[in-house]
Amino acid sequence: MHVYNLFDLNEHIRRVMALNFQQPLWITAEIAQSGQSRGHYYLDLVQKGEGDDLLAQAQAVLWASDYRRLYKQLGPQLDALLREGLEMKMQVRVDFHERFGFKLLIADIDPAHTFGQLDLQRRETVRTLRERGLLDRNRNLPLPAVLQRIAVITSAGAAGFQDFREHLAHNAFGYTFDCRLFEASVQGKNARAELCAALERVAAQSADFDCLVVVRGGGARLDLAAFDGLDLGEAVAQMPLPVLTGIGHDIDETVLDMVAHAALKTPTAVADFLLQHNLFFENGILRLAEQTRQAGAYCTKTAQLTLQQLEATVRWSARERLLAAGRNLDAMQEKIPETTRQLLHRRALQLDQAATICQAFDPEKVLQRGYSITMKDGKIISRPSDAIPGDVLETRLAGGKITSRV
């Protein structure tokens, strides 16, 4: 039995593979891990089945010379394509070395495949959010009349955040804003998890803010993949605050943009939105002030006219009353002598009648008619019970007095 040493075996394998894989092949695989050393990119490629079961695994390398060549073709998006978690279509040369083993040497990359896969995932995410009734939930939240307390989710060193803050700080209207940063990565493999964590922190303090702003600077198209996750879309849709986005792309629309209250293109556009919103409120207040001033002037003018009319009415009414009173006085002056004579005449008649009655009831006249008056101790008695036996009574008659004892 012939026994091979390891080198002979690997050399045989290399020759077999070189004979059968003479031309480069196009393959699709997911990047499980990506590393860089001296300009070379080393990738761990995997293929997963249902339930994320690992079906195949291989190592690949993109040499620095090939990287520079591809970078001239693809630009900055090449770096985004070499990110962990993305499925990539690449042209590879199968290589086997006696010492370093099996490797796939990357010769070309088709970014359209990755974009297509991401687009399919994004469409599926949007469909799920629509079925759950979350797509318009945040958009239906009312915006406060004034937006001043702003929660901001972004990377502290992001240029977009600096532009956003500077634009607000040096606005021409003199508005002040209280911006509090909730730091999170806005690109890279950890971006989605950090964004979700930052959203949870903001939601726990939502009573302290008027709205939430998510901003980032420009970047490669694939950097937007972090904003297309279903978990991130659900978190934004259920946020108790209105969410404004400005993630730095004029053409592409992410899931985050679709579920947000308002999607602006850039961080400075978000700042302009805040300024315009507050300016609209200020203009409304100024319009109300002007309307109040005009209404006050109108009411004052109307009151002045009313007072002038009343003044004229009082003036003419007083004149008419004085004239009427003068006429009444003249009439009364003419009537006073006759009225006085009539009054005196009536009073004279009344006096005569009173005198006649007094004369008719004069005691002397009564005595002359045969009546008498009986008195006891100088007081007139009118009942028998007013006298008791032994009392001395005096009886006055027309001709004199009679004294008697009971």
C-alpha cells in the first residue's frame, strides 16, 4: 500500500483543482466575518439554510491590487459591500496551496445582486409593517405647536450632527433649542442594535422631549441597510414622540423614512423643518396680535362713535327737557293765582263746616237742649258703675249745678 505524505496529498489536490477550475466562477455567499490587513481583505463566507443552519463555509481573500482596481470601478460602495451580514455576488478563482490550504480569490464583485437582495428584504419589511398597521402610526401623532426640546440619535462625531447643531444654533430668528444626544452608530454591523437601544432610552424619557430626530451624514448606499430592519421600523413606528429623519440621501428611501413622522433628505433639512415649524407658530401669534390690535382699534372707534352719538343725544334731549320744563313753569306761573284762590276758597269752606260742627257739639249748646253732665271729682261719669254709694256727684244743667250723694 502506497502512503502519501501531507505535502504530496495537498500538491495532488492543488493540481486536480487547478485542472478542473481553470476559469473564474461567479458565486453568491454571505459575509460572516470581514477583516483587513496591509490592504488585503480576508472574508469568511457562509451559506445558510432554513433556520440559519450552516450549509457551507469557505475563506476568501481580496488582494490589495484587486481592491484598488475594484475601488476605481465601484467607489466608496465597495467598502460597504465588504460588510458583515450582506449577501454578495462575486467572481472568484478557486485556489489551493499546499501550505495555506483552500481559498477563494475575489476577482470581481457585482453590487447589483446585493442591492437586489436588500431591496427584497426592504419590500418584505414594508409589507409586514403595513399588515401590522404600523406604517402610518408615527405619522399620525400630532406635532407640538413649538419644537424646542429635541432628542437626537446619531453618532457624536458624525458630520451631519455637527451641521444640524450649527444650523440650529445660528438661526436667523433667534430661536433656542435644547438638543440632547443619544449616541448610536449609524452605519456598520452594530448600527441596528445600537439604534434600537437608543430608541428605547428615548422612549423611557419621552415626556422630556417634543420630538425625536435621527440624522447622519452622507455615505455609501449600502450604509442605509441599517435603517431597513424590521425591528428598527417597529420601534420607530411605536415611538410616543414624532420622529424626524435626515439620513443624508436624496434618492433612496429607507424603511425608517417610511415609518417616521416626516422624512427629510439631510440633517440641515431637518433643522430647517424645525425652524419653519416654529416660525409658522410665531407668525400665527403675530397674526393673532395684529388681529387683536385691529379688533381693539375697531371696538375703540365704534365706542367713540357711540359716545359721540350719546353726547349729541344727551345734549339735544337736555335742551328739549329744559324747554319743556320752562314751558311747564310758565304754565304753572299762569295757573298759580287762580289755583291759589280756588284752594283758599275750598279751605275757607272747610273751616266754615268745621266751625259749624264745633258749634253743634259745644257742651253749652247741648245743656241748653235739656241735657245734663254728671261728674265725680271733676271727671265725667257715663255709666252707673262709675259711682258707688257715698260718692258726691255734681250735675251741671243749663241754669246751674246740683250736688247730690249716691
